[in-house]
Amino acid sequence: MNKKLILICCCLFIKAITSVAQDSPIPFEVLPLQSLSEFQTTGNNWQIVGDIYYDLDGGKSKTTSGVGVLLNTLQKGDNEALKTSFEHGDIELSLDFMMPKGSNSGVYLQGRYEVQLFDSWAEKDPKYSDAGAIYQRWDAGRGAGREGFEGHPPLVNVSRAPGLWQSLRIVFQAPRFDSNGKKVANAKFVSVYQNDVLVQKNIEVTGPTQAAFFEDEQALGPLVIQGDHGGVAIRNIKYKTYGSGKVTLKDMKLTYYDSIRSINDFAKAKPKGEMPIDVLAHLAPATRNEFSGTVEGSLEIPSDGEYFFHLNLAWVPDDTPPGNINGAGKLFIDDKEVVYVDGVTGKANGSTELTAGTHKIKLNYFKKYGHWYAPSNDITLTVEGNGVAKTALNVPLRADDPVGQIAVKVNDRAEMQRGFIMYDGEKRTHTVAVGEPGGANYAIDLSKGELLSVWRGDFVETTPMWYGRGETQLMLPMGNVIELAGKPSLAVLDSKDEAWPSGIDGFSYEGYKLKTNGAPIISYRIPGVSIQETFDTKESGKKLAHTLKVVVENEDLEIYSLIAQGTTIEKLPNGLYAIDDKSYYIELTGKQSPIIRDSADGLQELILPIKLIGKSGVVTYSIVW
Amino acid sequence: MKNLMNFKNTKGFAFALACLVIGQVELKAQDKALMMVPETEDDFYKMISLPVPEDVILEVGGMATLPDGSLAICTRRGEVWIVSSPSISGSEKPVYKKFASGLHEPLGLAYKDGDIYVTQRSELTRLSDTDGDGQADVYDKIYSWPLSGNYHEYSYGPTFLPNGNMLVTLNVGWSNSLGHGVSLVPWRGWALEITPDGEMIPFAAGMRSPAGYGMNAEGDFFYTENQGDWVGSGRISHVEKGDFLGNAESLEWSDLSGSPVTLKKEDIPNTGEPMYDVAQRVSGLKAPAIWLPHGILGISTSGFLNDNTEGKFGPFANQVFVGDQGQSNIARVDFEKINGVYQGVVFPFREGFSSGILRMVWGNDASMFVGMTSRGWSSTGKELFSLQRLVWTGRMPFEMKTIKSKPDGFEIEFTEPVDKELAKDPANYQVTGFTYKYQAQYGSPVINNEPCDIIGVVVSEDGMKARLLVDNLRLGYIHEIKAEGVKSTEGKPLLHNVGYYTLNNFGAGEKIDQSPFLAARHEHEMLMKAVADSAAKAQADAEAKAKAAEAKKQAAATTPTAPKLAKNTTTMPAAWDGKADVTINMGTKPGLKFDPAQVQVKAGSKVKLVFQNVDDMLHNFVIVMPGTAIEVGEAAMKLGLEGQQKDYIPNTSKVLVNTKLLQPSESATIYFIAPTEPGEYTYVCTVPGHFYTMQGTLKVVK
């Protein structure tokens, strides 16, 4: 490869990494799960363990003693729910859960509003009773057969197989009451993400779920995990609770200027005018691509503590060369600089200790010229603090131009789409995505013979390719993406200890043939070896078999297949391999002897030598998730 | 005119001249009445729209005719459709069958030996139907090239060469932050030759957006180029191995192994001189065979189709048709090769297609199928995509069939015999030479335009040819040749009375003796001078009178009226005391849109308007009287060569306010008084091809 090309690829890669979004700086409260004393007294169906193995097919499970994992195992007789010692109102909650085969549990916000946990593996038509659903309410008065109502199935079923860790993130708002105790606002699930895919958004619930632990509605209640329906394992319970206190910004005044060209010009610039404003936007007379202003106002802080600010000036693109910025901004609180947007990107964070009460705020910003690909002039200032939920201050009302989603649908035949796809923060340009009728989807970098990712559910959204000019040309997987090794699937190694190569000299993609179901048989060549790659879904899409056939010119070659890579690789009692902290399984067929080894980059690898019979060999394994 | 010479009294002469002119006008009107309806393009070439099933998004990227008469069409959404029985009439419908899918924005398709070849963004691919079910089941990579991931890296082709190899042409990317094209990875901006078994030979460099490609009747390869950086106007270049065709960005890779191009980026001067002149001293830089004047014959040159129908499509056998995406029209080109270098003429041919033209192919019935898409750029034809068929009605249009270069001028050949009296009068022709800047900046105005004197005309015995003796012809220049006054023997005017000849070499042949023409002209000039002097005096008298009347009127007015602002006032009028009543920020959005699309102002208020062109093409901002946007736009188009020099602002009272023509990323500020009459005025970009779409509403309220 040409040196210039390598340089460019590196630049693109670095750019992609720096644009990863910032997480909230406020730490979550963590339940360490060292002992059950962290909860209200409960039944003996609950225990704390170090690890749990659930068999994919519902066989015998196995616990490892230790701490950090909360385990519910149904007992004969008494099975109780688990209630937290703390009570919450508004909350942001995140946890991992694992379902044994066929099991049923649930997370009740305030002990009243349930997000359902269920073994919904590969369910095609999820209902209110599937994982990620908000379980229905119940009213006997509605008449026989009609008692259940207001259940909310997940927007998409992204459940993984039994025995795999899955994630759940919930942002919940408690109901609001007036001083007489009368409810004035319903409880609301602002968002629920399962396995990082949005499954509920802005759902108001009019009252407690069927079989809630309390029948009334209150400002506060404990978090409850259902224990009497089925086994479940939970870990990494983290939360932030929020009080009713809010940060507000008032009495804003905008001073505007004519000639600000740099962030340092504000000190000496002569104001051109002043006006009162009520939303954070440059409302003074100016051109759309040249303006500058200082917003001053009063910031009301509800309670003492450290507050975190994030400022985003939308007109500053993320890829601005440092010497040629088109704008910048600075936030001061009580005359102290808190956030500085330097103009290389439009976003920056900062924090400061504040006492309850009124503080002086000042925001300087300017724009020198515009980029058509960063057309918005939005100024977004968000704040959060301990007990104070992240809020964007004084946002003007606006909406983007409406653009309907364009997607490729899979019906009774596999679909393929060539295009660009993101992998590990990098845009891959020579990829194909394949959607199988069973709902299993995968993406391959054809130019390198690398299996990039799998996901289950809908196939790909193509709006970024097919709307307007298609600026990014990206395909967006419509489901819970598991990123795989992203390294060449096959390599010729001198020995089983040779490091897995990041690229293969002389590798060449040749093309593909379609099987009768429309899925591809992909051909590649590396010097001395021709390769055919196929995928087959098994058990109606629950498993994806990956097969690589090789034909060699010289039988002495030692060819290996990279089956998986991850932080951990464990061989399970049922013969499956659990990859990357039980994110997915690898199922090998027949008598194959894989090697688990450390990779050069600090991970573990599962590799398999390919046994040649004559001049040909084959390797097949299934990805199960 | 001869009888006029008898007039001695100049006063009487002027009067007689006036009478005569009026008389002629009346006579013309009578002629027309006898001739019935004036002829239109549609009388000769009928346009038929093919129905497309509702669930098929047929954004045509490439097209070929299969031996059975079906069309194979690849789409920007990555599908290949076989459209059988496309030569429909009446209520018949063609049959659509999906042949392949899942490709990455294929923008070219060819058929060879039972297989379909497509050029995807990253790959030249062969599609085969091995089981005979009418659907591709083998997608073989022939060759793949790197991509940076930039949206503007479009890939086109293939064209099969006689040796069985294929040529593909590759766009450069577009850098948002730099505001110009960039070649981020090899071989963006190049043509590549690819063997059937996947060997790649770099072929030529210097392309910007090589959307059209193909061979002429002689089998030489050409590509069509879009206006932009290093490309002053649309153009057609003859491409031979090792050529550098103008866009310097591609030279980033001329040092890679196998490159037949040795020029480096720094070898290319960015002086704004005409490209032909630069090519004289920069060896390896090839000037185009034909320029297409921007805004007049298109704004984004696309498909290239040689007329191999042997006359079944009309009188233009072996000429070439060239499509245009932005203006939804097709031009007609005739090449000639002189001293081994191509040049030739381009004429308007057919307008009014329903979307942006990308591809044209011949059907087996010698009708032309035209495949279109306008997504992302917009076009005069409003549809998002379309498939149309152009059929010759069998009637002979009266056209300039071709124009050839001669050592002392041009020879126009007509499709029908001309009225010799009219055809031999130089006054019925007009020739203007002009060119464009060769520069890294986006586009170019017309530069160095000068009239070319027509010394005389010799009409051939059969009335089919007119030989123009023309002065001031310049090599490398485009020559606009108008023949407005020429009529056929039946009195028909030309269907299109203009052609644009790019002169790279003078044609061979005998020169014509100029002396008889010069002698006759001397006599004529003496006469005309007398006429002109008299007319000028009359004019001066009238002007003086008008001036006096105006002065009287001014004096009579009780209060001095405020001076009216010029339409393009770029500094704040002093009378405003440094303050406008309102400031409007106007921008653009991709797809030919103003942002915002509606603005409200108070009648009579003082307005400061800042227009920022944040698009990747040229735009202006023009406020016009209600309901006159199209009329003004069409008038702008009629400015012809002067269009860009005049910022596409026609001289009409319908235009109330305008900015100049802005480069990408440029801004301009104007000041105006809002109309005093409330109503919904229109603001429009009058750039040809833009004004149909790019409009907004200026609401003037009390």
C-alpha cells in the first residue's frame, strides 16, 4: 500500500475516535452487591454469587461463589421480590441481567411500574410480556378477557440468548403531585434501552402495572426486582436519583458586537447593542454566518455541589483545522471560566462548585463564517449536578427538516447491501451487510475478509446513503450490534503461537455467488489458498453458522481460522464458548480442538487450525446470541 | 435594399427606412399566419414517458440495451432492473424485473457476451445469470479501488475497448472544510483501464466529475466533465492514455507505479488563462475537444451517446448526443479531427425532459431511451427520477446539421436547402468568440468575448451549405455561430439557430478570395454610415428633448423625492443614518433551496440582506415581482454568453433587487427598500437550471 494512503487512513481513524460522545461526569451510585444487606430483607430465593452459568437449553446451571452478582433461583414455596433500601423518584438506572431459558422477571420502578424481563430470544413478534416491554395494567372492571390494558411491547426485540449478559438502561420520571397530594403528571418512561437499542421512548403510564407491589402512586418508592416468576441474574446496578430541584436560567441579556474574530476580542470589543432574551440563541441582528454575543443572566442553583456544564456551538464542525476555526465560545460563572469551546470542535465540558442560590453567568460566543454541512446556529448549554438531572437550558423551539426513514427490508430471501458501515468508530468502505430471513444479520469487510459484526432484528437503515446526496453513505444496522474480531478470518501462520495478522499480504476479494435463498457464497484468495465463505442460519435465526472452505496449492501450509476475540473466552460445561464476558457464544461442531490464547493487543483469541484433507479443508462454527 | 440608394435627401431616407422596417414586420406577420403554428422540437422528436411501478425507485445510474431489446438499468439504490418491451405506445406498459440488488450506488452499466457489468463506488463488477432464471446469481469482482469514504467519490463506467479491456472514470471527492475537490486516495480523478481478469492500468488523470463517457463513430474514447474547480464550463475531452485533462487534484498520484502521467500538481499554473493557452506550454495537459457554454447548453454535462442508427433517428448519423442533469436537456455534437486533435460544434437538440439526465442509450428500434435522476442536486425537470423515450417522428427538422472549420471561417451544412438570398447575406449571421478561465476556483465567467466579423458568405449550388468567411477567429476559443436570419426554401426558420464551435485547429482546404466581398462591403459601409449618422442625430435630438422634459418635471415637483436605490446596492445608503429597519440572513441548502424559504418584511422598510452561499455551486439572490420568477429566469437564460458576466441578472423591471453571482462559501450584503405594495414577492436564484426550483417567498405586509 502507498504511504500516503496509509497516512490518510490513519487520519480518518483518529478523527473518528475523537468524535465519540462524552458520557456524563456525574458518577452513578453503585450497589456493590457484596451482600444482601444492601436490600430490604427478602426470601432465600435471592443470593449473592460471583458468577452464574445458565445452560442455553435449560440444563443444569452452575454458580461460582463470590460477590458482584445477584441471583434469584426459584425455591419450592416462598419466593419473594427484592426491594432496595433506598426509595427513588426520578431515576436513571442501568443494570445487566441474564435470563435462564424460558424465565420471567421484571424491574419495577418505585415498586409500581414494570419493565419486563423475559427470555424473549429470537421472538419475532414481541408483546407486552416480552423483555423490554412495559408490562400491562389490570382492571377487573373492564370485563372478562379485557382486564389487561396499556401494555407496551418493545419497539424492537433485541433480546440475547439465555445465559448471556444483557444491558438495560432506564430513564424514568416519577409521577408529580400537587400540595394536596393530587397527581398532576403521570409517571413516564423517558427512555428504555435494552442492549443499547432504544425499546421504549416517552411512554407515560397512567398507573401501576398489574401485580405491582403498591397499588397507590407516590412521589417515592423502592426499586423492586420480581422474584416469584422465574430465575434471573443481575449485576452492575447503577443509578442516579434526582430530586425536584432544577437549575434555571433567568433574566438574560444579550450584548452583541460587530467585529469579534477571536475569543480574546470580547474583552476589548465595543458592544453594538443590547437586548433582553428568553432563549439561548443569537437573536440580535446579524448575518447567519457572522455574529457574536455575550449572554448574561442569573443561574438559580437548587443545592450546594459540583455542577457540570456542556456547551455545544452547532456551527463549529468536529473536523476544523486548528488554524482555521469558524467560531468559539466561553462560559463564565461568577466571573470564573468554566467551559471553553476552542473551535476545533464545537463541544466542551467544564465543572465548578456552586452553592444554592443565584449565580452570575456569562456566555461569550462568535461565528466568523459558515460551513454548509454545519448549518445550525444552535447554542446548547446543558447542566447537571448531584441530584439534578441533565437539562438543556432555555432551548428555543426548533425541529429539523422532516426526513422519512429509508430501510432495506428482508422478506423471504436474504438481502445484501454494499456500502459503508461503522466498525469500532471507523468507517469501513468496502463492506457488505447481509440480512437473513430469520432476522440474523451480519457485516463483512470484503476487502480484508473480516467479519465485522452481527445483529438480530431488522436489517439496515439506508437513509444516510439514499436521502439527498447521501453525505455519509453509511448503512445503519437496525438492531443490537455485536462487534466481532474485525480481523482476517483466515491466516497462514508459521505456528500456533504466531500473532494474528492485522492484514494479509496479497489478500483479494473475488466476488460472490448467491445461494437459492439469496445469501452469498463469498470467494477470496490469499497467495496459495482460495477461500469460500458462507453463512447459514440455524434454529430459525437463533444461530448463525459461519463456514470457511479452503483449497490450497501446497498441503504444507498451516492455515488457522480466527473464531473469536474478546476480553474473556470461557469454555462452558455444555461445550459452548462464551466470548467477551458472556456477550455471545461460539458453538463448534464435531471434534475440533480450538486454541484459546492471548492476543497481541491484550485480549483473548479463540483460533482453530484447519485440518486439510488432501488439498482442501473446512471450518464451521456458529455464533449464538 | 438597392432601391434605397436613390434617395438623396437623408431626412427622407430615414423616414423611408422606418416605413420599410414596419412594412417588413407586417409582411412577416402575414407569412406566419400562412405557415400555421411554429414548429417545435416536439414536432420532430416525440418524448414518451415510461411508466415505472410504484414501488421501484428507478434513479437511473447506468443503462444498456440488451440484444432482445430490453433495457438493463442500474439505480442509485443499488438495483439492476430489466425493462422488457420498453418501446411502448398507447396504454401498453413495459415489464420490470429485478435482476440484481444490493450494489453500492452503481453509476454505469454495460452489457457484453451475456453478462452485465456495473461500476459500483468501489468496484467494477460482472453480474451473471448462470441458472437462467432472469436474476443474477454471480457477482464477480473484476477490480476494486480504494475509497476514502467521501460522498463525492462517484465511479462511472465501464466502456469496453476494442481489446476487451474496460475503462472506468472516477470522481474526486469534495472537501467540505476546504471548499473544493480533493483526491484523497488513489485513483480519484483518474480513468483506469481494467483487463477482464482484473489487471489495472492507470490510463489518464485530471478528471473532476466524469459522469459521461463513451466512444464516437471512429471508436475514440471521450468523457464529459462538469463545471467546478479547474473546469470553467462543461466540456467534452478526447481521452488517450497518459493524458492529463485539467483537474490538478488527481496529480497527487502521478508518482505511483504504472502512472502514464508524469505531471505534478505544482506543474499546473493557476493563472486563470484560457486552458488552451496553458496547454500550449504545459506538455501533457490536453484542452477539451468541445466546450459546452455553461447555462446555455447545460450546467452539468452527463451521458454521451454516438448516433449509430444510420439515419433511423433522423439526419444526425454519427453525431453524438450529450445529456445534462441540471437542465434536463440534450445537446448534439459533431466532432472533426484536425491534425490529430478533436474539435467541433455543439447545438441545442431537445429540452424538457422530466428529471436530471444521466444516461442515454439506443433502443433496438433506434429510439433514444433517457434515464434520469435528480436526487441531491435538483434539476429543471422536477421528477426525482424518470425514464423517457425520444422517438424521431420521421419529419425533417430544419437545422444546422453541422459546422466545419475552414482555414478562413466556417462551413455550415443544413438539413434542408436554404433560401439562398437570405443565406448569402452576412447580416443574417453573427459570430462571437469567447473562452473561460482555467483556474482552481469554481467555474468561470465568459472571458475575452469579441465579435467576429463576417466578411462574406458563399452558399453552395444546392443550397445545403453556407461558407462563412470570418475574421478574428482565435484558436482555443469557443465561437458562437448564430444564423437567425436564415430560412429554408419553404420559409421555415431554423429549429435551433445557434451552434458553439470549439476551435483547436483551422480546417484544411482552399481559402476563398475575400476581395469581392471587401469591395462590396466598402460601398455598403459608406451607405450605412450615412444612415447611422442620421439615425444618431435623431436619437440625440429625442434624448435632449426627453431630458429637458424630465428637468422641467423635477423642478415642478414640490418636494425632492428620495433617490431610488440601485437594484444591487452593496453599501448602506447614507440617508439610512447607519441603520436598517431589519436585517435578513439568507442562506442556501443542498438541493437548490433557499434557507429560509419565506421571509416577511414591512412594506417600505429599509432592509439589509446578507446572502451566504453555503452550497457547492454558484448562486445569486434576486427579488422579482409576484409570479415572475420563471419569466425572469428565462430572461436570464437568454442572456446567453453574457449570462455569467451579468450575474444572470436580465435587464427587466420585473427584477426589483439582486445580489451578484456568488461562489461557493461566498457572501454578499445588499440594501433595499421593501416594496411599498403589500403582496407575495418571489426571491429566486436566476442561474440557468436553478430558477425553476430555487425560489422563496418575500411576504410584504402593511
